[in-house]
Amino acid sequence: MKLQDTLRLQVGNKLHDYNVRGEDNTYLTDYILSLIEEEEIDENTSDGFHTFKELYDHRIALFIALMKSHPELSWRANNHDDGTGIDNWFIAGMHLPTGDISYHLPATDWTKLDNVGIKTSNRSPKWDGHTPADVVSRLNSWSANMGLSRKLANKATLNSKGKR
């Protein structure tokens, strides 16, 4: 059902509920719906600042940079753990201390992860069922703890040199 059809029913029902005289409010419903333009949502859909394509391009670039900066935690695979895959996409992920994260990335970006020490295989590690919300939570927790880990590492280095 199209958005306009759904709204037509909802608006029509609401007008009917408030119409104590039993008048036909079709003209009002049609007018309200004429003010609403249906747009196709695609990669060019924008929030007024960025398109979906721009946001995906940013996410992909940021994730690749994160993986390259932590190759010991990172992996990439041609297929899911069950052997299935998506044409023109591969799976990339990281085993963070806070839990696994993964994304599907365009096959055109595969070579951006070459020669940096990232584990590569035909099948991905077994998926732990993480959701997009889990990925954000795990990244935020890991990021928050990174600052503490660096402070402790720096303090240990200074202490080992006899400085306080």
C-alpha cells in the first residue's frame, strides 16, 4: 500500500470520527493528500545536508581506516560463515574486546585492505547475531575504554623509566 493510500484511510477515518453531521469529507482528504508528495527513496535521498550515498561513502571510508589502524583485530571475507554471499559485496569486521562488529562493503573496496595484515578468508567468522544497535554500542564502549587504556599504558611506560 502506498503512503498516500494509507494516509487517505487514516485521514478519512479520523474525519469520519469527527464528522457528526455525516457530511462527505472526501474533498478535504484529497486536498490534504495533494500536499504530500511521494518521493522514491534511493541513494540520492537527502536529509538536507547529506545524501544516503554520501553517508554510506563516509561510513565505508571510516570503517576501512579503522580496520587498517587495527589490523590485528580485523578480518574480511568473500562470504558469510554459511558460504552465502551478496554479489558485488564482501563482509568485513573486527573482533573488538567489547564484541564483534561487521559491515558489508562494496567489492570495489576489497583492495583497499590489501597488504595491511588483515586476516582474509573465503568465509567470515561465525556471526554472533549482532544488530546495528549492538555495533554502535560496541564501538562506543571500545572507544570510551581506549582513552583509559592509553593513559594506563603511558603511565606504565613512564613508571618503567623511573619517572612519575
